[in-house]
Amino acid sequence: MISEPVIARDAVVLLHGLASNHTRWSEFVEQTSLAATHTLLTPDLRGHGSGATVSDHGDIDRWVTDLAASLDGAGHERAAVVGHSLGAQVAMHFAAKHPDRTSSLFLIDPVLRTALLPENQWILTASPAFSAVAASIRLVNRMGIYRRHIAPLDLRELDRAARIALQSTENTEAFIKQYSSTRADLKHIHSAQYLQDVVELLRPPPDFLRLRCPVRVLLSTGATFASESATRRDFSTLANVSFATIDCHHWPVTERPEEVRLAIENWVASRAENSTAIG
């Protein structure tokens, strides 16, 4: 019996945001046409998800290292990396450190410190204090004092409920309040990791000159954390960047899942076609 040759599948990595987990992408994975042609990787960033422990401390450097290890484990040299918010930061730093392993980037509402809305500037000012408090909490944790139970978070179900609520315009304010609530987030993540997430979200991005791959930036028109125009301005310094907008707030994967899915699918397909043409 002659076995069929094994054809290597390209990889697409989907990175979740702050205080989130891999279930942010569950609906996408179930519905995307990419599942037939690509290996889809949806890792929990270290310190996130139901398997995270209090000692599972994650930051940009660890997440970048973990992502490289995930690709190795899946047998892939390169991947298109998709990231939302904090995940976009991780994606950029990964591409800067591993340019030969990054075929393209698709960044959903990246939050650049230079583009923060005025009402959010205090977060940047408070970041050193957040780092200090996170370190203190981890010290207390090592003494055996910590929450023994972190409530699991199924974002697929939460997103479904949110979309039903958003059918009423009166519920939009409540949606924003819920999805940007620190109190709600802290039910599902260890406190030190949550603070570290905020710090890492606003870490200076890598030198844009080190991002050699094609970059697509998807920006929400009603973003609640960073200015769309300022974000577009700063990313415009990249040599190979394109932009798209989507009519929602900071959670496009929740609010406009089909539009996001099609945008990612079209981007990955266009990159594949360009690679074939060049090759």
C-alpha cells in the first residue's frame, strides 16, 4: 500500500487579550474555513485559562518564548499570528524577535501607549505601581496565601449572551461596563497576573523597523481604550502595513464575529496567494 504524501499545513496562531483565555477563539475555530487548510493554534497565554496556577507568571518575554515552543511542538517553522489587544502586543514582540517564523501579523485593536485616550492616560502613569503591587502579591502567594479557586470563564457562551443583549441599543453601555470591568475580570484570573497584563499591554512596542512581515491592523471605530486616528498614525510608519475599520467598540471578536472571521480569512488567503506568486 502506497501512502499519500504528507502536505505541510501552514499555521495560524490566535492570541487572546487581557484577562482572557483561548475560548475567545472557540467560535472562530468552529466556523472558519481556515480549519480545512491550516493548523489553528489557540494557546492560553501563560497565567491564563482554567489550568493556570498562582505560580504561572506570564509576561511578554515568557509569552513570546512559549509561542515559539508551541510552534515547535506543532511542527511548524512559521505562522500567521493574529492577536487581539494584549495578544496584539505579544504578536508584535514575537514577530520582532522571530521574524523568520512570522509570515504575517493581523492585529485587532492593538493598544499603543502613544495612542491612549486622555481618560486612560492614568493607567500608563500607574503602571510602575501596578508592577510593584504585582510583585508584592506574588511574594504573598509564595507564602501560601492565595485564592484556591479561580472561576472558569467560557467566553464563547459569554459572547453569545452579549450579542443577544446588544440587539437592544439601551444595553450597549451595560456591555461596555461589563467587558471593561476589573471586578468581573478578577473573578477569572489571579490578581498578580491581572496587574501584569495591564503593564504588558502598555509595554513599549518593539522597534517597528524590526517588523518586516506584512501587517494588517483592524481598528474599532468606537474603541474605548485608544484613539483610532492616533493608532493609525503610529502604525503608518511601518513599511508594509494596511488598515481596516470595524464598527464596534474594543471587542470586535464578540461584537462582530462574522466580519472579523472574514477579515482574517481574506488576509491569510491573500498572504498565501502573494507567497505563491513570489515563489
